[in-house]
Amino acid sequence: MPVVVDTGAEVSILPLSILQTVLRHQSLPSETREVHSLDGALVSIKGPLPLRIQICNVTLEHSFYFIESGHVSLMGMTLYQPRRS
């Protein structure tokens, strides 16, 4: 799955459609927060949801928020402060 790494982003975001495919049997958080997109618009996101991911053979747990509309997967600067497992 292609992911944009954005060192200026404060959160990591996945489209809801990806989470529904990967985590079919897990309930998703309903907590909502608003963040500013690159163009300054307010965007509503839900989460966070801790997920175990693997990057370059390193496995870590990272918190992701999800967005109901959209198709871009974004890893923000919080990725650079991982808790290794």
C-alpha cells in the first residue's frame, strides 16, 4: 500500500476504506477531532487507533487516525517517535 510520508504533518491518517478491509472484525474508535489540511481547510478525523506496522523490517506500533472520505494514506511526524515492539 503506497503511503505518503509528510514530516510536516502532526498526525498519521488512513482512509476508512482501508481500515474496513484490513480490520473487518474490529470496531473502530468513534472519537472525532478536527485538523487543518494543507490548504487550511478543517477536516474531521476519527481515532486514534494503534496499529502494528512494519517499515524496512522494523516492526512498531503507531497510532493512526482515519478519514471517511479520501484516498491518501499519510504518515506524519509522530512516526519518527515510535514505540518499538
